[in-house]
Amino acid sequence: MTPTSLGTGPGRALIALYGLFALAAGARATVQILTRFDEAPLAYSLSAFAALVYLLLTVALVRGARGLALAALGVELAGVLVIGTASVLDPAAFPEATVWSVYGKGYLFIPLVLPLVGLYWLMRRR
């Protein structure tokens, strides 16, 4: 298997989605941090972290770095589950939504499904 085989076929769709999410979450977090960070520093910082994870996943998939992609997918899935659960149990702790709040509700729950699809793709390409 060549290093770039992760980015072939349906892997290209994953790369495109992660690239789009990196851009969307990064742009949103940047504006929020620069204009109103004091309103919800935790939420905006978590969105910026999510954008970095998405960027890392995009690069890992493009380069065929399976180990890095698996680690980043684990961080992403844990983030979605932990932040999603915390935002449901204690909504007051998240006065502004993050990318992973309520399991990615603001992004049509794609943040919850995407790491599962990514893990399936990586395991399938083994």
C-alpha cells in the first residue's frame, strides 16, 4: 500500500470534508477569538482546537500518515463525545456553541459521524 492510498477513492471525500471543516471552524474561531473572546473563552478555544485537529487530519490523510490520522481521529471522537456530553449536561458552561457542542448539532451532527467514518476508512484500508 502506498502512503497516498488513504487519499484515494472515498478517502478524497474525507480529505475534502476535513479541509472544509478546518477552514470553517478555524475562520469562525478566529473571528470569535479576535472580536469577543471574553464572552466565552472556553467555547472559542475549543472551536480553535477542533479546527487544528481537522487541519491535522487533512494533512495526515493527504500524506498517508495512518498513525497520525488514527491518533487525531481518536482525539476528535473523544472531543466530540466529551464536549457534546458536557454541553448537554451543563449548558451554562457553554454560553456559546463550539464545533463539538451537543455532538456537533450546529454542524448537522457531522462532527459526530465524521470520525466514525474516518476510523472505518482507515481500518478498511489496512
